[in-house]
Amino acid sequence: MTVVGPFGLSVQDRDLTRDVQAGLDAVEAALAETVKSDVPFITVTASHLIEAGGKRFRPLLLLLAAQFGDPGAPGVVPAAVVVELTHLATLYHDDVMDEAPVRRGGPSANSRWDNSVAILTGDFLFSRASQVLADLGPEAVRMQAEAFERLVTGQIMETRGPGPDVDPLLHYLDVLAGKTGSLIAVSCRIGAQAAGAEPWVVETLGDFGERIGIAFQLADDVLDIASDGDESGKTPGTDLREGVPTLPTLLLRQMPADPADEADTRLRELLDQDLSDDALHAEALRLLRRHPALERARRETLRQAEEARALLAPLPDCPAKAALEGLCDSVAIRTM
């Protein structure tokens, strides 16, 4: 029996498959119950993204991390609810900041209602996550608070941009560690902690979560350029068109320009222009796909995934460890 989850995560052990699926079902039911309000309109807005579906990547990782302790411990499912509610709340806020009209194939909350409703709904989800978290004990509260601080710090760093004396690539990686890696890390950490795993196991899984979270975001950067859109689920070159710095373009700008290379010169010119024009965007995408910077981006992504795999080495061999190692393999597959 095999469950194939987000990003190609494969759970092949029959008992583990049963436990993980039961856990995910319990999380889904708890999410729907937790966002109910005495005010019907709030229930509708708070349920908006839950009902839209999603990968539930963070609860899945949390449930796998719990396998290194007692996966049936009473705090495991509530912990998964906390991390998913936190993630969903950030999506409401992100869509307002990005003026995004669509989320998960449907209208975003800010476009269906307005920015104020979206922001306040995100705040409501944070408050409900905090209520659930309060019953998990002070250590869980501390873990979540630290992760949330890093998440917000990463978002602020991204909004502000790198300072004049800061390496843009290092700044970008720091942003990813905070904005993306921190919540994935705490999903692993708090899941193991709720299951009563040994402290060194809790920290090891947290370190793995942050590293694999960064690796998957970098893989998305590569896919945004290299894919035809079917695998990434979005139009190729979306970040390029919007002028969003990602790993391939940041690496390109670090590489010395070659005046004798007409393609390199032209690509650098295009990257300094407005690429909302379809013809210019298509030209830039074609040139970037052929540029050595894209291959360098692939190698850096694979390096991050291999570092994540190495972090798992001290953990005892078990089906959950094999599933987490499979995540590292899926990064390689996505970037080929």
C-alpha cells in the first residue's frame, strides 16, 4: 500500500500508511471544527481556504515526525491543526500583500470580499491556533512563538529587500529560511515533541524540516524557469515576468558578464526591463533556460536536498525515516 502525498512524498509501509491517513483525516475534521464561529460570516470566511483544499504538507510532515515517538499521543493532531492554521492565516495575509486574485484555483479571500476581511480572517485563524496551542504546554508554545517570529521576520526582510552592503543571494536564502523553512521546521519539531520523542530527535527533525523546506522552494525556482507549466502548476516564468528575484536570476547576476557572449548580454538587458510584454518575456525565458545560471541553480537545489538527507542519518531506521528520505529524492526529480 502506498500513499503519495505532496511533492511526491511516498509512504509505502502498510501500517504507516494507515496511521498517516487516519491522522490526516482527524486533522481535516479538526480544522473544520476549530474555525467555526458564533458569527456565521466569520465561519464562512475562515473556512474559505480550508474548503479549497491544499497539500496539507505541514500536517503530513508533523505526523511523520510523530512516528519517532508515540504517534497516538493526544497532542499530535492538535499540533498539526496549529501549524496548518498558522500556514493558512499567512496565506490570507500574503494574498492581500500580493494583491492576488486567485488562491488554490478559486477567488482569494481579498478578491471575494475585500482586504480588510482577508486580514481580519487571517488574524482570526491565528487566534484560534493560539487557543489550540495553549493546551499543548509551554514548550510547544515556545516553539511555535519562535517559529512565528522567524516567519514574520522573513516576510519583513523580503518586503524591505537587501541593504546596499548585503549579498542579495544570501539575503534571499535568509528570507526563505524564515518565511518558508521556519514553519516546516516547527511542524517536524512540534510533532516529535508532542509524541514524546527524545529531545535530540526533536531538534534533528526540526533541522531537517527547515533544510528540506528551503530545498523545495529552490526547486520551485528552477521549475518556474525550466518547466512547461504542467508540473509546476503555474505559467512558466511567472516570477520572471513579475520581476521577483529567484535563485536562477540571483546566480546569474553573481556571475561575471561576458561581453563576447551576445546571449548573456541580451539576457542581462532584458532582466533590467519590464517583462510584462509577452514577446520580451518569452525571449528572456528562452535565454535563461539556456544560461549556465540555471544549471548552477539545479546544483544548489540538489546540494540543499542532500544536506537535508544527511541530517536524517542519526535517526533510527524506520518507515517514517524512509518516507522523509524520499522527500530528498523528489527534490532531485523535480529539478531534472
